Amino acid sequence: LKPGGANIPVTEKNKKEYIERMVKWRIERGVVQQTESLVRGFYEVVDARLVSVFDARELELVIAGTAEIDLSDWRNNTEYRGGYHDNHIVIRWFWAAVERFNNEQRLRLLQ
């Protein structure tokens, strides 16, 4: 974590620095090997030249596709509280509005 750090005991005075360095190491360096393995595996399946023509958002769409919101499933799996129910006027207004949304607007609503 730090040059000579193995010989420095963690004390009340330096514990904040130790924790910050440990978190940074875990986040930045702790997964380097796993990330490298993932990238190598990805490029075994997908030619790097094909990937290079996409930006990050386009690549995400190619790999994962778009999340198409199933409005019927969403509505059937919604639980209401506070006196609201599926036939409450406010809830009917809500679903009427959501039905007019396109898929991107529905995705943003769910975020």
C-alpha cells in the first residue's frame, strides 16, 4: 500500500490513511488480474477490430441489447400502499401517462 508499509503499525493516528490506501488498492488494483482475464476472454470471442468501431454506449447496446419494458408485467407486479389500488383514479392516470411514454421514457422513469 505504501513503501515500507509492512513495517508501519496501524495506529489511531494513521488509521485513516491506512483505510484510504486499502480501499484505493482494493478498488484500483485488487481486481486487475480479474479484469485482465475478462478482457482476454472477451477478445477471444470478439475480434478487437470489430469492437474498435463502437463507442461505449453502442457496444453496450450490441452486447446487451435494449431493455424493452413489458408494461403489462410491470403493472401486474406493482404493489400499492397508502390506500392506493389498481383502480384508484391517481393510479389510472399514472398508467395512462406511462402507456403514452416510449420505451426510453419508461426506462428513465424506472431509474
